[in-house]
Amino acid sequence: MGLENFCKGVYFFILTILTIGSFAGILGLVLKYLLDLKLNEVLTWEYTTILVALIASVAFLIFSIIVVFFDNKCLRSFVSIMYVVFDIVILAVGVFLIAYQNSIPSLIEKIWKDSPKYDPIRNDLEGKVLQCCGWNATQLHCINGSYANITCYSKYEAKYGQKMIKYGWVCIALFFVLLIAIYYAFKLSCRSGSDENKKTKEQFNTPLTYGW
């Protein structure tokens, strides 16, 4: 029973890393994406929400890693339910990345339209991040003249645009793989409880119970 319980714990540990760890990793990539494009200064509320979600995910990841090695049906069932929640969110992220891949460029374009408000951000994007000049069309005055014939939209598409679609399909594929693994996690949780009931029943059915 000790080895079996250890093997179950290892299975739940790997599944915890794949499910909750993947979700935390996705949030980390989104935060890096926002920071790289200076969008954290535009989407302050969204950036803060994602940051809080990342911290909560890491905290729950640590909690799950600790509890999965306990042979407790309730704890493992709770963690398994949370696997489903995180897996659904991973699917939602994948669908969002594919369906709304053009939303981020539109948001960045707003930075150029509202240039007085976002001048420092626009200057950083042109001179440091994307190394370009203008969004859809080149402008007469740029931070760096050597980028005068390169639009920022073309640089964005080359550097980030196709990656969003790839990440979206990776998230969807990961959802189905984790769904199968979670199914077996539920089976192990139920089996753990059945083993406990069987052990208790055997204790009551010993000869001493009947005075033999």
C-alpha cells in the first residue's frame, strides 16, 4: 500500500505541474508580453488582475504539490476538481488567442492615435522594442531614421502575430491531453476512497470482532 500510495502521489504531482503549472506559465507569458509591448501602462487593471491571478496560481500550485502525497480521498478529489477548472481556463485562453488575435494590434494602434497621452510608450516601441516607424504607415519624424521605411505593424506581426495563433493551438491541444489525465486522476481518487473503506471493513470482519 505504501508503494501504491507513493505512485499515486507521483501521478498527481506530475498532473499538478502540467495543469496548474501550465496555467501559471501561460499567465507569466501574458505578463511578459504586456511588459515587452509596454501595454501594462495602458491596461493597468488587466495587468494587475493577471498578476494577482499568477500569484494565486503559484500559491495553489505549492498547496497542491504538498497535499497530493497524502492518501486522502477528500483532498485528492478537491485537487482533481481544481484540475478541471484550470483545464477549462487553459482552453478558454487558447480560444481567446485564436479568436481575438487582431484585438491586440488594434489596441496598440490606439497608442499611435492617442500619441499625446502615450508618447513615452510609443517612443519606446519605435526606438527599443519593435524598432520601427509609425504603425500602419511610416511617418516623417521617427526616433531612429534607420527604421523610417519599416512599419511597426509589420514588425509586430513578424515578432508576435503568428506566435499567438501557435500558442492558442498549443493551449487547445494541452486541454484535451490534460482532460484524459484528469479522468484517470478522478479514478485514482475514487479508488483511494474504496481502499480505505475496504480496509475499514476488513478490520471489522476479523475473528476478534465476533469473539472467535
